[in-house]
Amino acid sequence: MRIRGDVFWNWADPTLHHRTHDETLDQGITIDVQVRLSRTGSTQMFIGVYASSGMALHEEAFDSRPGESMTRALAWGVGRARRLASNRVSAQSVA
């Protein structure tokens, strides 16, 4: 179970349609990337990286991704989330 941080709860709006990508990576780290269209038609995105315990390692939200469709923003966000997670795994391996 994920322990969501303030970034997620400030971004969350269950009334808006969104697309989600969830993935489990090395050492049980999970990523959660969500994109949606705001009420004004802007593409918005949330990126979350979580430890195997569910604790948030990184969360960030974008109020606007100008010029990007939901599909393109989701692909970019998944790549960013994987890089962030990989950096966490690498840092833990060194420690």
C-alpha cells in the first residue's frame, strides 16, 4: 500500500478522467505516473516513486505540460520516474 504525500493529495481530483502507469522495479520500488486533462484542457501529470514499504521516495506534480498530449506526457513521465527510481537504487547500493 502506498503512503501518499502532500504532493499527491494536492494534485488529486477524482472527478477528472486520467490515465495511469504503475510498475514495480528493482528492490520492490514502484512508480506511479498519472496524466489527465484539466477542466481547461491542459495536460497535467503526477509522478510518484515509492519504496517497497510504500513510503514515498519522490513525488512531483506538473500543472501543465504545454504542447503535450496525455500519451506523450505519460511516456515522458514514465521515463522520468524510472530514472528517479534507478538513482535511488544506485544510491542505496553505494551506501
